[in-house]
Amino acid sequence: MIDAWVRGLGLWAPGFPSLAAWTAGTPDASATAPAAALLPARLGRRSSLLTRIAAEVLEQAAAGAPGNTTPAVFATAFGETQTLCAILDSMFTDGTVSPARFHHSVHNTAGGLLSIATVNRAFSTTLSAGQSTVAMALIECFALLQQRGDEVLAVIAEESPPEPFAQDGFAPAGAALRLSATAIPFAQRVRLRRSDSALLLEPRAGHRNNPIAIALPLVEALHLRRAGLFALGAAGWALEADPVTRSA
């Protein structure tokens, strides 16, 4: 596949409202929910945690000004689990289903609401691939860059499932990458490779059972301009990052 250049990154996790905070490693107890300022009030009122995480990391990666012509690849292994469980509980207790909840329960809820919020009519898609979700999202991004050029946003997020599906080590989290097909001075160049010997980045303990957890140390490594071949989970794919030099 083609090379790409990292133009922006984003991250949110409980206690860590930004990638800089995550890298510093000192949690902020007040950072319990993403700001998600990208969502106007009329959309934000009914937005799930998953959608708000996606909004937050997208805005960070787009440097606060997401364009309305940039394709986006959204990725989540389980989707809107909290909304879906609320629907199932309502069906069980009184036999009703809320139409408002129903249309917020699909996998592409975040993509739809954020395309409205940013008035973005460009291509978007939502992928779900279990433990391979991060790898598949990046494959889709590189394929779009190869086909269309310009830029693409990868927005990867997961919320914690509610009871009775909750489990330890499954804190909610999200990460985003803004990739460009055009060389950018001093930006890090990356590419996808098949590899069985890439470095497996270890998620932090609170996220070890979150299927998109590998995205967090990955964007941290890119934020720190680390070079290497980084495994993308269970799919046998890796992201290769070049050293960054002043002649890049």
C-alpha cells in the first residue's frame, strides 16, 4: 500500500481528556466524560458515550477544524451497546421500543451524527471486526488514500458494555488519526505491512479487554514520534512508522 503522513492525532479515555494528558500519565479525576464540543446541543443531548468519544477524538485529530470534504472511517467492535441494552430492557419490562433510541442504536450512529454536525457530505463508513477492528479501519483508510488521495480520518471508539455484560479491564476509550496521501514536512511517514514479528504495544490495565485498546498505545507512539513496526492486534497487520528528521 501507499505511504501516508500523520497530520493529526486524538485520544480520549476516562481521566485523560487529551493525547497529551495520556502521554503525561497523570489522570485527571474530573475528566469523566468527553467534552464533545463538536456536537451542537440538539445532537449532543441524545448522543451516547460512544458517539461523544468519537466526536472528541475526531475534533482533536482534525486540530479543532474538521473539514466538510474529508472522508472518515469510523470503527467500533461492539457499537452502541448501552443504547441497545436499554432497548432490550424496555422490550423485556413493558414490551415497548423507543423510536428515538432505535435510530441511535445502529453501528453508524456516530458517523451519521458527526456528518450532520460538521456538514460533511464526503464518504464515510463504519467498520466492526472484533479484535481486528483497528487493523481493518486502517486498511480502509489506506485504501481510500490510494484510490482518492488527499486526506482521511480514522475514528476508533468503544464504550463499556453495561450489566450484565460489563467486565474488568474494559474502560471506554477512543483514538483518531488524520492521514494525508501528500508528504507533509516534518510529519511522520507511515505504511501498512503484513508482519508476524511486529512490536505488540501493551494496553494499560484498565483497557486490556477493550477490543480497540491497541489504538491507544499506537497513537501515543506516533505522538512521541517513535519509529518502528507496531502490531495492530490479531489480524497479522502492522503499522510501520519511519523516523522523523528535519529533511522529512
